[in-house]
Amino acid sequence: MNVTIIGLGLIGGSIAKDLKKSGFSTKLIGVDNNEAHAQKALEIKIVDEVLPLEEGVKRADLVVIAIPVDKIKSIIATVLDNASSGTTVTDMGSTKKEIVELIADHPRRKNYVPAHPMSGTENSGPTAALEGLFAGKIAIICNQEHSGPQHLALIEKMFQALGMNIAYMSADEQDHSTAFISHLPHAAAYALANAVQAKEDRSIIFDLASGGFRSTVRLAKSTPTMWGPIFQQNKEYILESLEVYIKHLQEFKDSIENDEDKMYSLMDNATKIRSVLDGKNPSLIKNEEKIVKFYTK
Amino acid sequence: MNVTIIGLGLIGGSIAKDLKKSGFSTKLIGVDNNEAHAQKALEIKIVDEVLPLEEGVKRADLVVIAIPVDKIKSIIATVLDNASSGTTVTDMGSTKKEIVELIADHPRRKNYVPAHPMSGTENSGPTAALEGLFAGKIAIICNQEHSGPQHLALIEKMFQALGMNIAYMSADEQDHSTAFISHLPHAAAYALANAVQAKEDRSIIFDLASGGFRSTVRLAKSTPTMWGPIFQQNKEYILESLEVYIKHLQEFKDSIENDEDKMYSLMDNATKIRSVLDGKNPSLIKNEEKIVKFYTK
């Protein structure tokens, strides 16, 4: 099967590596408007061939779009315009609602399966690509009732080849949940990095930064070209999540200042996140027993 | 040398392991008012003997206090009261100013070296103790001019035995810098865990939590009995750090809503934390070439 990957960065490159290794793809075609990335991807054998966008789509059985969410909106109609009736198209964007709305009436809408694999690192570009990046993680598929069954089946099979478990929800639900669970931690890390840099000199930060600080601000290293468009496209829910977070921070601050009992009860509630996160770990579940959850009511 | 460790949890237990392994200590005496922890520490050979507080101090050449900062304030005078003229006393608390002020006029003040090793995990108790927990990390020594030179030298030698680099600053400077670099990330993580748990159900958090969310809220698993007293003792600077953080969050939120250019410039500034954190890593510096920095003006 010919798989064309649009965007040969961390996500696209990591998908390419695992689809080749698992035998899911026999031929990998790369598309990237960054000439240096495209050459690098060829050189380190992430893809077999690099083609311009339209030709890459025409030659594909499956097209995987793995570029920033603003760029997805710019090209998704062109990709569907050039897809043949049998071609499956998916995207890996962290937001879904605006993308789905944009091509709601496209004649090839059924060829398209909107998706979001929940994995990544703070690094970018083809050299950041990692084997096994997605293993044991969750892939969200949105509005599955609007995709043709063969196209949906192929994308499910692709995520299984990546070792992922699958959750189904509406584009609106995915944008709301990822606002709180993924986008908010990134926004919080950017603001924390700015707050600390505003108050402490670089040398002191470097010397005193222990594991806790490093893990908390790690996400602030993430590239603005990827995250800026996410914050803009999911603006409504991200603003809501920031508002809720600021309210909780203010409440915690007030409790430290004036109400020690309340401070302890807020901390006790927060530590419950341990039992949420340390439950049965999907990464330990074999693919055959994969969790498939339907969140859509 | 007899070393008495008061508090056989993550920090005290980890120190005991490395002091024994490095040969710094020939006999390790444990003191812990939690009977189960004391028995566990004996059983897993973290210490050679368990004694009551006063006797443990009397038998020691060096006393290391590794308990929550409110408990340090409760016992530090008793420890110094029972210390002989040659005994060195240090504490591992994350706050320093209130502790130092409390025993400023104690006749054994020169025996005491206030310190703060910047390392830890979100786990607690003797079974959480790890070998090598402190290697390559920074230990802060405060107000060194108020400690006797032999006592200061012994604590420097102890941190070197743990593989640590040493920074010197005033208790006030340490409390301010750790408020921003250590205490604020913990407060932020507690509030983030509460915000997300308030808005998303446990099953969705568990399924969607990727590496980014996990690393950001990891600190929210930390035990309130350790962190509550830190927030209270360093209240002034923690409230300042939370105020600065909330201001930066609000500014970032406003920029997402109304000013995309500003949003990108705030993100660009935040990503500079990468160059701060990815500089020459002290953990790669051999102990002989250790960094010793004097921040005190």
C-alpha cells in the first residue's frame, strides 16, 4: 500500500517509521514544503520518495496529513480534490472542529477520517522522529459516522499498526477534552516559563532547576508554529480552560494566604490525580485487547 | 563517623544509602517517630540502628534532619540542645528563613549548617529512597558565615559524597529563588490537577493523558504533609510567585483572545527556557570540577 505523508516532522516522521517497520506500508511517499526537511527525510530513509503535494496525493492509497492545524485547513480541500474515490485521507491535528466544518460539504468527505493521536515530544523536525512514539497511547477518531466504513476501517488498522488504542468522540468533545488535558498544560507551561524568566536570572534558573521544574516547563520548549494555531483554532475551549485554571490557582493562593485547612483540602483533592493516572496503564495492554471507547452519546 | 538521620523518608533514606555506599558514614543511626517507617528502614538496611531523638543526637558526629519543614521547626532547638560541641547539625528543608531565625541565638548556632538539596521525586517513605538521587544536582547552603568552618567543611564534604554541586546564598535569597523555581511549579501542578478534575471525568483524563499532561501534573502527586508546611513557611514569596504566574497566565489568555502577534511573542519568549535548561548540564560535570557559586552579594 502506498502511504503519502504530508509533513515530515516529529509526528509524520514517527508514523512513517512505524508504518514501514510494521509492514503496513510498502511504499512511503513524503510531501513537505520545507525542502531541507524533505531532503533530510529521504537521507535518513523515513520516506522512499518525495513528491509535490498533488502528485503525492494522486499516487496514494492513504494520505496522512501531519502539519500544523492552520496548514491543515489551508490544504485539506486540495488534498480531497486530488484524492481518487478509493483514497483514504486522515489528519493528525490536535484540533478537529474547524477542520471538519471546513470540508463538511466536500464531495469526498466520506474519504476523510479526522483523527488525533495523543502523543508527541517537545522536539520537532524529521530528526526528532521516533520509533514507537505512539505505542500504548490513545488515538481519537472524530465523527466516525461521517466517514465511509472502508476508510474508517483503514484508519483503525493504521492506528493498530502504530500500537494505539482508539477512542471515538465528536469533534466538539475532542476539542473540549484536549483543551483541558493537552492544550491547557502547554499554555500553563509557556506562562510558567515566562513568569520564572521574568523574576530569576538565567544562571540561577539553570543551577536550581531540579527534576520538578524541568518536567513542568518541558512543554514550554514546544514550537510556537505548531501550538499557536492550536490555541487559535481551539480558542473558545482554551480560553475556558485557562479561566478555570486561573480560578483554581487564585483559590489555592487565597487558601495559602488565609485558610490553611482549605489549602490542605485542595491539595488532598489534587493528589487524587495519582489514582487517576496510575490506574491500569493502556501501554501495558496488548494490542489485541485494545481499549475501544465510544464517548459520543 | 556516626551519622544520625532524623526522618527516614525519601530524602533521609536516599541520603543514608549514598553516605553508606560512599564510605562517608561508618555507622548510620535512624530516628523516626513513625514506628512503621523506622522498622521498614531497619529491615531494608537503610540504617544500622534506630534510636529515640535525644539519644540519636547524642551519639552522632553529624545529624541530618530530613523531615517536613514544620517538624524541623518543632525539633531543631532540641537537636541543638542535645548536640555536643563537636557535633555538626544540618537540615534538608526546602525553606530556610524561618528555621534560621528560630535558632539565631542558640548557643550551638555555629554547629548548624542550613541546607537544601534540590532533588526529589513525587514519592515518599523509606521504600521511596533511591541511590544516586542527588548526583549532579545542586545543594544550597545558606548563611555560611554563621556556621563554624569545621561544620561547614563537613557538610560540603557530605554533599560531595552525594555527588552534588554546591551553591551558597542567604536564607532569604534561597527562599525567594526556590519559591519561583520549585514551590511555584508544585502549586501550579496542584491547581492544574484540580482544574482538570473539576471539568473532565476520570475515565477521559486517564485515557487521554499523554506524556505532556503526565509530566505537568506529576508534582501534584506530592504529599501535602511535606508541601503544605513549605507553602506556609514561605508564604510571602510563594504568594508573590503565584501572583506573577497568574498575571502571566492572564496576559497569555488575553493574547490568545485578542492579539495573535503578542501570543506568538510570548510563546517565543517562553521557548527561551530551552536554552536556559539545555546549557552545560551539571550532572555531566565530574565532582572534582564541581561548580561552587556564591550568590550572596
